[in-house]
Amino acid sequence: MSVNAVEVGQRAWETWRPGVRSRSWSGEIDGARQIRVGEQIFEPGSIGVPPHWHYYEEHILLLSGKMRIDVAGTTRELEAPACVIIPAGAVHSFSCIGNTPMHILGALGAPIHESFFVDMDENEAVREYEADYPGGARRRVRVDPVTRQVEHLGEIQAPASSPA
């Protein structure tokens, strides 16, 4: 058995959307088989995460700032430190509220982050890989709901990476 260690401080920050920086702590590219961990910082007034769901459970740890989160129709406003446990299949969305950045750490029950946004075609998702992943960090995919076979539909262009 081998142990994989990731020097997170060496990982590049990526602009995920305007006012939101993101970086992976661990995932499939690092040898993970069951879990992915990632970090995001949302600036005040930035666009939040639109309604989506996952096949796996997700934990969002609010490290600093304030967030508004809706999970399956229940909305909460939380201040750090806090943790939200989102069941598999639950539609959820969240955003930064207040005047300070919202810093979160997400732990996902899969080594690749796969989000099914409610405004996308049925069975289509966005798969997120580490920054600079061969073929693109974000890809639009179609996932067979029974076999979980993945068909890649194309890369999603993100703004240029930003320094740490």
C-alpha cells in the first residue's frame, strides 16, 4: 500500500467564475478512489452556485465568512465555523452574504466532482478536475443514470488562473 501526499500550497488557484477562486486539495489525479476535497473563496457580491445535485453526499465546511444555503427547499444563513451535510441527490445552491469573503472547504463522496445543474439537459453534468488537467479542468458530460457511463461533450472554458 502506498501513501499519497499532496502539497496543497503548491496547487494553483483557478478563477472558477468572477469573484470565486478554487483549488483542489485531492482527487482522482492524486490517486483518490472515493473522496475529493477542494477549497473555494467567494468574494462579497460574487455569483453564487446555482441549483444542482450530485450522486454522492457532500460536506461544505464554512471556514470564514457567511453563507446562504438552500438544500432541498430549506434555506439557512450560516456564519463560520459551520458544516453543512448535503445528502446525495438533494438539490442545493449557496452564495456568499455579508461584507467579507466566504472561505469553504468541500469534501465529496467521489474522486471527481460531478454537478448536475437543474438548468442543464437531463443527464448532463459538469465534471471538475484539477487545474491544468489534460483535456481541461471542466467538461460538460452526459452520464447514463443506470450504468454511470460518461460521454464527454466538450471542455468548458474558465477564466485564466489566478495566483495564490
